[in-house]
Amino acid sequence: MEYKLWYKSPANMWEEALPIGNGSLGGMVHGGIYRECIYLNHDTLWSGLPGQHINKNTLHLLPNVRRLVDEGRNYEAQKLIEENILTGYTQSYLPLGRLILTCELSRDIKEYSRSLFLNSAVCETHFNCGGVNYCREVICSYPDNVIAVHMTANKHGALTFNATLNSQLRYKVDKKDSTLIITGDCPSNMIPDYMEADKHIIYDNEEYSRSIHFSVGLRANVKGGSLLIEPDKISVTNADEVLLLLSSATNFEGFDRIPGSSGSDPLTKCMRILDMAACYSWNELLSRHRTDYTSLFERVCLDLGHQSPLPTDERLSSYALGIHDPSLDSLMFAYGRYLLIACSRPNTQAANLQGIWNKDMPAPWSSNYTTNINTEMNYWPAETTNLPECHMPLFSLLKDVSKAGSEISRLHYGCRGFVLHHNTDLWRMASSVSGQAKWGFWPMGGAWLSLHIMEHYRFTCDIEFLQQYYFILREAVLFLLDYMKLDDNGYYVTNPSTSPENSFITADGEICSITKASTMDLAIIRELFESCIEAQSILKIDSDLSCLLSQMLCKLPPFQTGSKGQLLEWLNEYEEEEPGHRHMSHLFGLYPGSSISPSRTPELAKACRKSLKERITNGGGHTGWSCAWLICLYARLGDGNNAYHFVNQLLTRSVYPNLFDAHPPFQIDGNFGFTAGIAEMLLQSHEGELHLLPALPHNWKDGSVTGLKARGNYTVDISWRNHHLVSARITAGQNGVCHIRINEAFTVDKYVERKENSVLVNLSKNESVNFILSV
């Protein structure tokens, strides 16, 4: 399969440009003719300085809040929290700058196209000007940590242009030897644009700036013509071929260290990167880039039929008019995998709200890590679509916030372990956020993120990884053990508690979000305690804690259903302030959790379906990431047609021309949630068995997928025709017994035990089993 985004004209806005990245360095390529612009980003370019927001009021006010909630005075509890406990805000992810190429060309332009080839992560621009064919290729190399721009023409001496660099940050431009450079620093504080302030962007004194400093370097290698490097630009005249190399570095040294405290110099780093990359020709750089990238991307291929020859923006328009184009679904699926590879690689920062791509200062919602859904959704496809390496930056973030959050747990709550609320940033802020309690007070972020540890283990069976990260899982559990309190019914509950960003109406008509034991809290706690018990069993440690957790699981309130048969969002049935709310928090147990399922808990699954109907009828799923969550939820219900409806909805109303997810504005979580949702429609493994094609929709009549991953370290290939499975191949990553469920009659080449629609197979590492549809 060739996966390609392509267009007949240059990008007119940032959301039409094409993204490239290597996890650390990112670019948005516009494909301009006379003026090419590549917006630049760096993963460690953030405002701010190390340090936590400590609020000494929290610990002594918490008993009063709990008492008010217990007395049914929820609104008073909320006001107490908002006026005295909520503290601070995160810092902002920043745009690095722009590379601008100003070209001397006539106005006779023909045969224009710009493309992003997902199979090779190469961005290309082609056009004919005055009878000369021009080609510009751009890559962002992980092995060599540079953006490389290769320019050619089919006529000698046809390349004449100027290259400049600039930034929205405080910076200086100069030349050093054969390199055009900019150096600058970041604001020491950025106040979000949704908060009132006389000044939102605050810099230190330029001579004594403690904030992050950065450098960008640009070099040119030309064949033919001439090259002139001036203090503010690189000029190329009448060249035959040009290779531009761009690198960037900062003096960030860790979330708890002052930038540059060890004496590290970003310019020296930058020049060293360029020196090493300059040892390679364009063909060598391209080969190294492709070898690295394809080793990840080519693991999975989804084929849903004939690829349309239309440009991507025209395909989107036709799709919105109801033209059947299932290959656009597979392109969007592949695009999510491309984006994850491009913005989350080992030893880089985790993907934030915009992955790694941001043009604004300040960025929307500070382009931070929002852990009440968005950060987690970024990594939903990491395991199922066979990119476990791309999951690793999230665990690095988690290791940091477990350290930072232990201070907040102790000083704010008097608890052991660690806590993380709904936002964090490069400095690993762990406290609650100023504003309204419905988003600011949510101490479950660390617990949810910690669940990714066991998910990574379940897919990879990497016991060394589990041994390394188990302590984080344990610390998240310890916080909750201390935070939960016994209620009058003999259940352990969270108090105070919220359901992320949602509110209810009290009996007195007050809009409120503070209560106790929200359904999402309970679902996360169940998953976390069960995961910790599972890890303890595997590692053969902490048996006393395991026993305690087993007892505590029996003392959690059960899920509740309401008067309409719906799963309740809160322990009590309140009137919802916004029945069509974008968050589906109370359905966590269905997805991404696994405590609710049609087979094991049919009544709760039915209640989830009723909740979905109520939420959607009232306008839910109207944002990109929310729509993506609906795909996943319906897939878990085995409802392929409803899941596909939201595949269609997301592509119809929630994407920009470059297929970036529209919240709006751009947020990358919807791209990742979309990819995860399609994987979930084709393969599920959360119930101890591999379920093939559990939610295949009517619109995908024929197709195949190779390389999906299942829990237990299995790799799965599936092919279907006329909505029926034709063949499947399952390959084991380790020795064990595999339980497979197929909703078809089939033959199988080996098995231990066989039932009507399932089979047990004993497989050795790297051994495969094949299924063929019975005719």
C-alpha cells in the first residue's frame, strides 16, 4: 500500500501544511513556490522554570471540603476549593521559528504538486516553471537529528534563492563559520491567554536569563553556481543542486534543574549535530532516514480497497458529500501511526496537545499535557498498532511526574505515593490548576497514566520493563489508598471528586462539579488496583499489598444505573448541566478500561450503550477527540456500524485539509484516537482472548490488515471478503497458549482445544497458526 497526502497548490495556512518530525525536531512544510516556509519546533522549547506550585491551604482545608460534601453542601465545597485550593497554571510549549526560502522564478507555473509520502516520511514539492522542472524534498531524520532540504532542477544553474531564519521568541541572528545561526531564550513565565493579566509573556533580564536558551543552525552544500553566507541570510545563485541542513538544540537539562546549570551550550550542541550530518550526502541521509523510519512504519498495513487518484483535500470534500472512499479511512489510520512516529521517539519528550507542532505564542491551552483524556489518548495506538518504542517518552514523563507529584501528595494531601492533576508541562507541574473545579481539581491523572505501564507489559511481555516501572504503579496506588475514605455505606470513596470538566445541577439549582466517588474515579481505581495485583503476581513481590488491594476492590461502590437505564456519571443521579458533554468519562470502564464488556457484564454494557445514545442525541462527540473516543467505545460494544458512523463523522467535520484533527483548534489526540479506534474495530484482546474482526462495519466490505498487536505479544494478520473472514495468521512473540475467537466457521492448522467459534493454540516463540474460512 502507498499512503500519500497530496495537493495541487501550496498551503495557504498552517493547517494545510504537511508535518515532519523526529520526536525532537518538527517542521510544517508549506510547499511554497516563490516563498517556501517551514515552521519549526523543538520538543524542549517551553517557557518557565523548575518548581512546583505549593499551596499550604490545601491540607488543612481538605477536611472541611469533605465534611461539606458529606453533608450534601456540594456547592459550598466547590467554592471553598476554587477560592482557596486551586493553584497556578502550566507553562507553554513554544514555536521555535521559521526557515524561509525566497526563490527567484518567473510566474509561468505548471504541473504543481506537493506530497507527504507516509511510507517513507518524505515531503516533496514539484512544479514546472518556464519549462524547467523543480523538485524539493524535505525529511526530518531521527538518526541524524536534522531537517534536510534537497533541491534539484532539470536545467543547470536553475536554483537561485535566499534562506533566512527567524523566531517569535527573543533572538539574534548571525553567522558562524559556514553556518547561519539564531540564538535566543524563552520567557521565564507565560500566563495563559484565558487568564487575566497585565502582561502574559514575561522575560528575564537578557543578560541574566535563567530560562531555556536555544540555537538553530543552517548550512548549505551546493553543486554548481555560488554560495554566500551573510550575517542574516544564505544566498545561493545559479546552482544545479542544493542540500540544506538544519539543526536545533536547547540547554534544557531536566524538569528539576535550572537550564544550562551544568554549563551546556545549545550552540555547541547544534554545531556538533551539523558537523556529523554534513559527513553524509543527500542519498546517504535519505537512506539512513528511510531505514530507520520504515522499520517502524512498515510493521502494519491496512488495505480497505482502491486508492482514489484525487488530491487529499478533494477527497475530503467528496467524502463529506457521501462519496464512498474507504481508502481514506485507511489513509487516516496510517497517518496516525506516521504522526506518532514523528512526534514521540525514545529519548524525546512525550507528545503534547499538538504532538510536536505549534505555531502560536501563546499556544492554545498552552499546548501542554492534559491528562484527563488527551495525553492518554495520544498513546492509545502505540501498542495495538505495533509502535511500542513510541510509547517510551510517556513513561519518561511518568517517571518525572511521580517524583514531582510525591511532594504535592505529601504537602497538599498528607498522603503517600504521588498525585498528578489534569495538567502538566516540561517542568512536571503536579498540583491542581487555577480556575474552575470541574477541570482544576482532578487528582486522578497519575493513576490513569500509570495504567499505561501494565498495558505496555501486556502487549510486550517485557518483564525487565515491568521491574523498572512497577514502583510508579505502586506509588499511584499508595496515594489512592490514603486519599480514599470510608463512607456511611461501608464503601471506600474518593472525596472530593469530579468527573472531568463536567457539571451537574444541585437540588437548589446550583451548577456544581464537586461530589464524591465519580464513576470515572471508581473505574480508574478498579483498573489500577487490578493492574497492580497482576504486576505483583508476575514479579512475585508485595504480597501484603496485593492482599490489601484485593480486599479494597470488594469495598468499592458498584457501578450505578439511572432512571433511563444509563450508566450514571456520578454516584448519585444528578440532573446534567450539559447532557451532550464532550467527555465520556463515566464510560472509562468500557474503554480504555476493561471492567465492562458485553460478554461479562451485559447489563452494564447495555447501560453504556444507553449513556452513549443520550450523550450523542444531545450533541456529544462534537469535538475531534471526543468523536474518536466514540469510535473506540462502539468498537468495544461490538457495534461496527455505529463505530464507523463516527469514523465518517470525524473525517467529515473534524479534520483540517492536512488531516490534522480539529478540536477545534488543532489537537493531535483525535488523530491518535481515530487510529486506535480502527485497530479496536479489527482486533481486540482485552478479555484474555484474541477476537478477530469484532466490530467490522458494513462499509468495509473487503480488506486486510497485517501486523496488528494483541496482548500476550501476538502479531496478527487478517483478511476478509464480503464482510467475512477469509484468513488469519497469528504469530507468537513468546511461548504460551493463545485463545482465539472468530465469529466465522473456519479451519485451523493446529490447536489444543476447539469450540464452535474459538480455539486454544499452543505456540512457541516466532511460531504461527493459520486460519482459513470454511466454505
